[in-house]
Amino acid sequence: MLEKNYNAVVKFVQATTADEVAQVLALFPPLVKAGIVEEMQKFGDGHRYDAKAKRAYYFERQRNGAAIWSWNHVYRPHEAGELIFRVVSSPAALDEQLANECYSSATGRTVTYPVD
């Protein structure tokens, strides 16, 4: 499993097997985990907002594993919605630069100064 913290906001995990995906999911609160699993089964990707942790998640199924992106310092549900909308509506593949841009556009804050 590959894990990369790009900055204080954006984290990426590449889980290459079903076991690795299960390891990542085991860290989530039950309602967040259930929602993501259900969406991935139906649509191939899933997203959730954890209001307690102030974190947005985006999972994308890839063969037997998943690409898992998370954004910290997402203080309001509408920020999470806007962030995920920008991610899924982008024609470009999600990478560090796009993840940072989506966060900044959705929240009005930068990844170098994410404090509300």
C-alpha cells in the first residue's frame, strides 16, 4: 500500500488489493465506511464527509484495490459537497495539483493555510 501526505490537507492512499482496502476502511467511522462501500459497489466510486473529523473522502475503485483521497480542514458540509463536485466533474485525472485546486476552490482557503 502506498500512502502519501502531500501537505496538511491532502492525503492519498493507493490500496492495490481488497485486503488493503479493508485495512483503510477499518479506520473509518461505521457510517462513513458503509456509505463508501455501498457507493463503490454501485458506481465504482464513493465519497463521504466526516463532520466530526472535518474530513472529506473520495474513493475510486481500481481493479482489486482503490485510490483513496482525503482532505482535512473541510469545516462545513457544503465545502465537502463542492469539493467532491469539482473532483468528479473534472475531465482530468485526480492528482496532487488537482486535489489542491479542488480544495482551494471549494473552501476559499489554500492547502498552505487551511485554517478557517
